[in-house]
Amino acid sequence: MRRLSFISEPIAIALDTLWAHRLRSFLTLLGVIIAVTALIGVISAVNGLNSYVAERLANFGPNVFNVSRFPIITNVKDYVQALRRNRQFTVEDYEYLRERLTMAEAVGAEDWRSQMVRSGNQSFDDVPIRGATANIIDITTAKIGHGRFFTESEYERHAAVAYIGSEIADRFFPTVDPIGKSINIGGLPFEVVGVNEKVGSVFGQSQDAFVNVPLTTLRKIWGVPPSTDQGLWVVVKSSSPGVMEQTKDQARVLMRARRQQRYNDPDAFGIISSESVTSLWNDIFGGLANASIGIVSVFMVIGGIVIMNIMLATVTERTHEIGIRKAVGATRRDILTQFVVEASVMSAVGGLVGVIMAAIVVYAVGGLTPMPMRMPLSAVVTSVSISTVIGLFFGLWPALKAARLDPVEALRAES
């Protein structure tokens, strides 16, 4: 009980002081409040974006990776070199990998064009048209909402069938079943056989305005893309998570052999997985996030300096009180503890207010804008802990000054 009283009494005094001088306390803690709000806001934005990218942008599907002409390239020099060195993937490349990738559960392929899509008086400009193999629906994260995907038979005979996104279906067929209806792609009729489940948007860009057709049909009508284009993508699904890396290694060995590369030549192709995209995202935005947190930390230190100055002024104001406490038996340790606890409590309260403001900002931004925000509990605990430590650190000097006061001189201070 004595130990509990040793801490509880300074905490009670600190809270009474904060409440008695509310405006001064608010202005004193404003730096800490803003710093905590900004810190949690930055962490929530980074956490939300990381989760968003992992779930929506870099989600290729379970155990899935792509083999394509280019790897992930982040500068012009590497792109120019890859453009000269790497050849477009062909249907023959896809068939080569499909026949030899023994560790893969499934191997598909896809290619892209952009065309105008029409139905009646309605039209969509520059709609992504994906030519794909019939098994691509079982490899990627796409889910059939209504109807079916095109079959292997339709793929083999270059059928003019289309599997459409939900936005295309809602625009062209708002009141009728789109299955069996016809849409016009690039001036040619296609029969709708299925509609994809609604996906939503990524960074405000709809993912439901697309059309899938058999890859054979796409190549027959629109031919091979220009030599500067990405070309065909081979999509590989590993048989299990445990052999994902071995499957990628096998694909790399097979493609290097097909490209007749020497052992010291760089890969003349790219292997891209969800982890590759996530790693690129972290490389690009991780440094920016760390810089932002560093800037916010400066504001936290400034807030601590303000608390130290106010505590120094408080020591001067309460010099007579300190003298009385020492006169009735308070030790240096008692005085030191009182002022250190007051500074820590003051800073911790500022941190809690900052958490409340941050929660309001995070939920407002997340609810009113497309910006994904996710406030982790660890950010709250970390922010309040840091603010408390800041108060403890910057309150130590005023507390030492108060503890070292001569009781006789302190009692004379009021007069």
C-alpha cells in the first residue's frame, strides 16, 4: 500500500494540476498531441496500403507466379537492356513450359489488348480484352458470378465467346440476363457465356470493366502485339506452397535452356510473384514511410522540450510548496518522483488525446476517401509509450532541479 501511495499521490496531483490549468495544459501538450496523431496516421496509412497492395494488387492467387518477357524493372537503363535482350513469349513458349513443368499443378497463358466494346447504343472505350487459356479461371483469383468460363473446346476452335466483368454486364444488360446475349468487340460479335464476380476497384480504378476471350481467338483476330510490347504471360500454379520456390527454379532452368543462355548470362525473361510486387512496394514506399516517421519524431521531441520548459516554470511557481514539503520530511527522492511522474502523466495524457484524434482522422479518411487506412493496436501502444517516455526524459531535469532546492531558500521564495 505504501508503494502504491508513493506513485498514486503524484499521479493524482498531476491530474489535478492538468485539470486546474486546462488551457495551459492543452497548449503545452499540443506538440505531443499533433506528433502522436501524425505518427499513428502515418503508421495507419502505411499499414493500410501494405495490406491493400497484398490483398488487391499483388494477389496473384495461391501458389501462383508469372513467367513473362520482362521482370520487374525500376529504371530506364534496365528496361532498354531487357528490351534488346528479352524476346516476347510465344504460344510455343507456353506449350513448352506446360509440357515440362512437372512441379506445377496447372500452367495457363494470357495476353492483353484494348478495344471498344458495344452493345446496342451503349459503348465502353479502351476496355481491357484478355485472351486466356481455358484453365486460367482455375489458376487466378477470378470467380464466376454467373454463367461459366469458356471451355477447352471453345479455346481450340477459336470460338467468339466472351466472359465479362460485372461492370460491363451492369452497363449493357441492367435488367436482363446477359448469358447468351451478344456484345460487339472491335467491330465483331461475341456471345456472352459468363459474368465475373464483382471485384471492386484498386486505387479508384475499376477492376470489373474487362472482357475475357479465348487466347486463340484474340491472336486470330488481332494478331501478335508489337515487338516492344510485353507479349504473352505464362501463369503457373505450383502444386503446393512448399514447392513454390522449386517450381520457380524449374521454370527458370527450362526457360534458360530454351533461350540457350550461358551460365553467367542474366535471365532473358522475368519471373514475377506476389512477393516480388510486395517487395517492390516496400522498397519504394518503405523509405518514404520511415522518413515520415522520422519527421514526426522531431515534432515529438519538440513537444518534449515544451513540456520541460513548462515544468521548469512550474518548479519556479511551486518553490515555496517544495520548501514546505521538505520541511515536513519529504526527501529528494519524493520531490524527484513527484515531478517526474507529473511530467510523464502530462505527456501520457497528451498521447491519449493524440490517439483519440488519430482514430477520428483514420476512420474519417478511410470512410470518406479511397485511401485505405488500418490502425494497428501496436501503433497505439507504441505512440502512448513513446509520449510517456518523452515526458519522463524531458521532465527529469526540472525534477532534479526541484529535488536539489535548499528547503530554507525555498521557504523564503514566496516572500
